[in-house]
Amino acid sequence: MNTMQVGAYLHRLGAARPARPTAAALRDLHVRHLRTVPFENLSIHLGEEIVLEEKRLLDKVVGAGRGGFCYELNGAFSALLTALGFEVTLLAGRVYGDQGRLGIPYDHLALRVGTVDGGEWLADVGFGAHSHYPLVFEERGEQADPGGAFRIAGAGPDAAGVRGEAGGVAGDLDVLRDGKPQHRLEVRTRVLGDFTAGAWWHSTSPSSHFTQSLVCSRVTGEGGRITLSGRTLTVTAADGSREVRELERDEEVLGVYRDRFGIELDCVPSVRNPWNPDRNG
């Protein structure tokens, strides 16, 4: 990233350039990112190509004012952090699904971040509803966060309390939220291109939940969350209470994308690849 790109990225987040790559600076950038850059899968349904190259990610997240899913959000965030002097390692993960089953390899991209004041952190601005702040990477006890109670555990037999997934590779880690396993992380270093097949699968497979529905979501300044799923608008307060309403008019939907997520669209997106259980088994 060049100086202008860094400045534009920080401007979008409403952040000043940190004097040093400290833990406090990382926490501030992390929560600002979650509040500003939405987790969304609109490109899949708008027919837009998803390319995991730094320039293309910055063009989308910074230039076009859009969001993305994990590969795009954490990919772009890693570029910003690296440019600011943080030590960033890309990690591959597999997301826990129904009955404790793990998803495909390279199912998720997360970041291991080192700071100048010591310690390493698990940063993740691309998992949807997750921790608002980075988690202490080496901590194995519970870590309190506005998004829930989180724990990083070794992925050995029954490490996550899930049957059928015993026997994680030595050193792999399970990330749990409120006692429920969210994803399993490898600790081996990856590069952005390693995730191309995973991004393609999630963008095209009828088995991917991203091709089955529309989502656009971000953390609110009050610590809650706002989510637009198709035409369903859900506003969740920090205390967990929810307000749900259906948007009937296209102008309402486009207005929410514009005013609540900063995304300008010409037309209301619709699911391009609806799930058909009879056709797909």
C-alpha cells in the first residue's frame, strides 16, 4: 500500500494514523473496521468477480466503499496493518457447521498480529458476529468481549467438546464463543493466494450458505448489530434485544444499504443461486 491508500483507508475508518503499531492501536482499528466496513456477500449476487489480490481488495473496500466476506475483509485489513508496521500472519480456518462438522479447507481467513509492545493477537474483522476486539493469541482462558465470552483452545481430541472432530493437527486451535466452537485455525503461515479455491467455492457452490442468501451486517456504535438479509432488517441492541421488520419497497431497501451501510446500489440485489434441495440432494 502507498501513503495515499493508507490515508484513504484510515479516512474511511475515521481513524488517525497511529504513531506506533501498539496493541491499543490495533484494538481501535479493529472495532472501527467492524463498525464501518460491513460483512456482506452482495458481489456473489450482483455478478461481480471476487479477486484475492491486494489492489482489487483495496479498490473495493476503500475505493468503492464496499464490504465483503472474510477473505476480502481480513485480506484488506492485513494490508493496512502491514503498512502501519504491524507483523501480520494469515491463518487458514475451517468453520464449524451443523452437528460439529468442519467446513472445507481454507473456509476462513483470520489474522495473527504482533505489536511492538509485546504479545500477539487474533484479529478477525471478517466472521460476521464475532469478537469486537482482537483476542490475546496465547491466552487459553476465557476472554470477555462485547461480542461474547471467547476462548482459544488447543484442537486436540474433544478440545472443543464436539464429537466426531477429535484429532486436530498438533498446534491447531479452536475458537469458541460462549462455549460453542466457531472455527478451527491452523497455525501455519499462509498467503492470500492460498484462499482462492475457498473463495471460489463459497461464491459458486450451491452448498455454500453465501450463494443461498443475501447478507449485509455491521457492528453499531452502541455495541449492537444491524443486519439486512434480503428485505429483512434486524437491529440488535447491545443487550441482545432485537427489532425485526420487513422492507416492502425497493426504495426502503436501497436507502438502508446507502444510509446504514454506506453502499450505493442501482437496484435491489436478489439471490442468484437459490438453494434447491431436490436438485442438489
